[in-house]
Amino acid sequence: MFIITVFIITATFAGSLLLRSIARHSMHKNPGPEPAFNSKNYLFYLFYYNPDDKRIIVPRKSNPGFTVNFARPPVILVILALAGWIASGIQ
């Protein structure tokens, strides 16, 4: 059990570093106004949804950090996979 916990923590940390580097790299590809700062691209003022933005990870509108673009299919697949994984552990 200890090995699984250490693996999950390490994978989470490595994934966080990878996502940050991807987000920083993708931020430099879009010159002009940042679509992530436009309130029209948010559903319920909470979820960033912009089919025209090809990035998966975008900067947050209000707080420092990043969020995901829910219009991208990989994001939906990861969320469904995580929900299934969590649901399979609940008895």
C-alpha cells in the first residue's frame, strides 16, 4: 500500500510539472488578446469552454494558475476516466 501511495504522489507531482511546461509553451503561440480572460468563454462563470481555442490548458481568468478547456475532447475523456476510477473504488 505504501508503494502505491508513493507512486500516486510522484505521478501527481510529475504530471503537474508536465502540465505547467505545456501551458507555458502554449501561451506563447497565441499572439493577441487572451481568450481565457473573456467572460463569454465561461460556462456558469466556472468552466472555461472555447471550441476555437485549441489549447487544453489555459491561464485562469481571476486567480494565478491554470485551468482546462472543457471544449477539448481529451479533457472530457480524462474527467470520465477519473470519475470511473473513483466510482469503482466506492463500495
